[in-house]
Amino acid sequence: MRRPLVIWSVAFVLLFAAFGITLVALNGTVYSAGGFVGSYLNALARQDATAALATPGVVAAKGARTQLLTDDALGTLTDITLVSDDADPDGIHTVTYEYTIGGELGSSDYRVKPSSAFLGLFSGWSFAESPLATISVSVLHDTRFRVNGVDLTSPAKANKSAAYTVFAPGLYNVDHKSAYLEAEVVPTAVTDVGSTTPVRVNVQANATFEKQVSSELRDYLMTCAKQQVLLPTGCPFGKSFDNRVDSTPQWSIADYPSVSIVPGSKVGEWLMPETDAAAHLKVKVQSLFDGSVTTFNRDVPFSVAYDITIATNNDLRIEAQYD
């Protein structure tokens, strides 16, 4: 009886010792301050915003715009490596991680504090400072923009910015792409917790916009040229004579205007600046002085300028600026 008891006692001691060693090891790695931050970063790396937001201490400011705290808005984060984990006398840990973001090496510091132990055995942690940051987006000439493909509309007035809460770290590619407009991608790497990064999105007319306006303008001018009168109604060109017209005027377009589109003074307004063009007129003219008949067969220069707005259904409204 004594021998089995000794065996069981030794086994229990060994098991207890193994459990203690495992507990110490887990509290020094997975359940350490560094392991806690690593879990948050790994959630970002696998684009799991729900898990990242569930991490204790991840809290957005009251009233903050949180549309970018989603899976779709998360960028690529790789090569996550713990650099240091330093504790101050108050028990607050400063944890530093390095990683690759946007092809570049980045690093972030996180302040972590102890919290309630998990199951009474494993160390618990919480961010002492929420690991979030802000991008402040200014959209020129429109209100719409995208962040990592997520469509947003800025509530800010013209030339003003709107703040959006984001995870730190994160790479946020900000741009605009719509039927007639575009803006170059602005890669925005956010690494510092609590920071505010300004982003400027310069929306401009794209090639489709210019092509569509050019097509509609050509059709319009060709329609004008079909009017067999000296002053085509509602058209930017015409010709008058002091002498008598002796044949039916024949118009054609000799030089179509070159189309370029620039932003107007208000959001949603676009302009085609004044551009030179030429129509060709062929008509016989009889002199009132001596009755001789000559043929006017020349180009008649004119210019056009237009205000353009884009309707919600992407139809273009083009209004002439000429008198």
C-alpha cells in the first residue's frame, strides 16, 4: 500500500510541477503584454476587424466616424515581430513591434496595463491607450472617396476635412473612382497610436468624361451645321453680310474644339474653358453696289465654353457660356 501511494504522490508532484512550468511559460509568451499586443496585430494582419475591436482597451472616441473599422478597410500587414516589452514602476508596459507595411519597415509602440486574470491563472491585459488613430480626409471638387476600396462620402464642406478613426498600424489607400471622375491613389501608412494623418484627395475629370463631352459637342455642332441659314439657331457660330445672299448657305465644321474639363468653383461643377474652333461656310453673295456675284468659301472662327454638371444617374448637363 505504501509503495503505490509513493508512486502516486511523485506523479502528482511531477504533474503539478509541469503545470506550473507551463503556466509560467504561457504567462511569459501568449499571455504576456507582448503576446497580448501580438494577438491584436495578428487580427489586423488576417483582416479580422471584429477580433481587433474585441481586444480589451480598443475603444473609439465618442462620436467618431468608424466606417473604416471593418474587414474590407484593412490593408496588408506582414512580418510582425516583437522588439521590446518594458515595464515601468506603475506596471504599465510599453510594447514595441515591427512589421512590414506597404513594402516598408514600420514600428509602433503600445501602452498596456494589467487587467483581470483569465481563469484566475493567466495574466490579463488591456490597452492603456486605445491603439487607434485618425486620418483626416480633404476631398477636392467632390464629396466621394474610397479607402482601400470602401466607398465613403465626406460630410465636410468644400476644402474642409472630415476625420475617420482607423486601426494603427494600417495602410490606407485613399482615392476616388467614379464614372466620370478619378483621383490618384494616396497611400497613407498610419503607424503611431493616437496620431492624426492628413490626406488630400484631388478629384479630376477622367478620360471618359472628356470623351463623352467631346462626343456630345461634336453631335451638337454637326446638327448646327445642318441648318442652312447664316445664323443657325442656338449655335455658337454664324455669319452676316452687308450684301445680298444669293444661294443657300452650306455649313460644315472645319475645326472641332479641343475638349478639356477642369473643376468649377463649387463642388459638383465642372467647366470646359473657352476653346477656339472653326466652321466653314460656302455661300454666294451678290454685291448691292454693282450686282456682281462672288462665292464666300472660308472658315468662320468661333469659340465655345461650357458649364457641366453630373446628375445622380451619371447623365451630363452641358450648358453654354457664350452669349
